[in-house]
Amino acid sequence: MKHLSLLILALLAVFVAGAVVWQPDTVLGPGFEARYVTHPDDYSGPVRSTVVRHRSPCADTTAILYIHGYNDYFFQDEEAERIADSCYHFYAVDLRKYGRSLLPGQRPFELRDISEYYADIDSAIAAMRADGVRRVILMGHSTGGLVASSYMSAQPDTIIRALVLNSPFLEWNMNGFMRNIATPFVGFLGRIFPHIAISQGSEESPYGQSLLSSRHGEWTFNTDWKTLVPAKVQSSWIGAITRAQRAVRRGRISVPVLLMHSDSSAFGNEWTPEFQRADGVLNVDHMRALGPRLGADVELRTIPDGMHDLFLSAPEPRDSAYSALFTWLRTLRR
């Protein structure tokens, strides 16, 4: 019932915003359009999400909807273009309090329960339906993979036919004590004291350095929205993530799932070249162990030398990730 109520609110939000036309996306430029969706106020005030689209000239009524990760927003124009060139319409959502959706005075990434994002996904799907989309492949990266898995576990809109997970955040990349005792305790405190700030370090992350073109990578992005120095996380966010991770392990996802991950993880606080050929954020062993517990039809695919965001890896593993994606999607159409 809770999810149904959120869906109704999302549909109403899109209906009310119906007079708002798609506008050129000022972030990515030509070929990309965006629109804001205003949602009911939450515990901190006004809330909005953003839907971005890149339409394919050869697609039918099938589209991919992408959900970004933590400390992130949608900026991967190459990903959208490769998907559109493969005859799928592409849509992405900047979740509330992230990227394009961030409002003045808001605490970035603030969250008390992962279900808060369901309305953002519902409103994106409503906009897709209005565009004539009839079949959706939901795709999530990292924390977005956890959000997508949680959403798919909550009896989502039947227009969604499959789920693609790009290095999903299914477990904390910590030792056993931190995963099983310390982190759940902080999450519990977050229900009472939601704004306790937890530092993630004061130096630039090796993963961020591996991506950004002005450091060691090949990509450009807004470092105010995707920061190199990890922002502090709030205790309420930690609790929301921990509860969601436990919930998705109940295996309630009924659609086919493709879970892709690197073949290894890189550890440490100092950048080394290893971070450009491994997952520098999460532990891939957790994905291997927990992925099959998401549902009855889960296919795991290892991408050698892939980075945390497989579609931002070096050219060869990046191509391998796209090949795995499109090969799997073709099997769905048979």
C-alpha cells in the first residue's frame, strides 16, 4: 500500500507538471533534454527530481532508465549515446538532493528511508509512458543499483521487464565488525539523531582521481555534484542503506537480473594504477555472494579490469561491459 500511495503521488506530480515541456539539458548539451518533477515536501522542505532523456531514432517502445550512485549524478553522455545507437531510448533520473535536482539550502544526499526514491522513479516512468515507452529496462549503478533492487522488490510498475546492475552496493566494504555491529548501530542511532555526520576522509578518493580527466582519468564532471573529497554521510543515510541491503536479500525480484562487476577490488587511500583496472569502491566478493539472493533469475557477469562504474572503465573493459549488456538484452527479446 505504501508503494501504491507513492506511485499515485508521482503520477499526480507529473500530471500537475504536464504543462512543463522538455527543455534542452544544460549539463550535457545537444541531444539531451531534461525536465524537473516537483514532489510533496519532505521532512526538510521542498523536493524535486530530474528526468533526463536521449531518444533513439531506431528504437521501438523499449527504453532504459538509469539510476546513478551515491555522490553522483547522470553525466555519462557516451553511455546514453551507445545505448541509443543500439536502438533503445535512454532516460536517467537525478534523484532528489543530487545533481540537477539539488535545491539551495538542501543537505546533499539526505535520506531516511530508501523508499523516498520510489516516487522519483515512478515519476520518470510516468514521463516515459507519456513518450510512448511501453517496456522499461531499469539500470542502477552502485547505490543506484541498491535503489533499483529495492524498488523492484516492492512490486513495481509492470512496465519494467528487467533489471541491470552495474557494481551494485549490496554490502558495506568493511570488515565483519564494522558491517555487522558498528554500522547497524550507527544506523539505529540515525532513527533518533538523523544528522550525525560521519567522515569518509579528507583526501581525494583514489576512485575519483581515476575518473577525472584533470587527475588520472578521461572523464569530465561537475565536482560540486560528484566530489573528489568524499562528503560526510549522515547517520540516517547509513541506516537507510543498511536496512535496504538486508531487505533485498529476501529474493523478491521477479524479473530477470543482469549483475555485472569487475574481477577484482582495489584497496587503500593512495592512488595507484590498480584503481584503473579494479573496483576501487566496493568488494566484488560481496556482489558474487549476495547477487544470487536478489531473485530467482540472476545472471552474474564478470568484466576483467573493470572499474567501479564499468561504463567508465578503460576502453577494452568498457567495450566488454557494453557487449555483455547488449548480448543479455537481446536474449530478452527472443
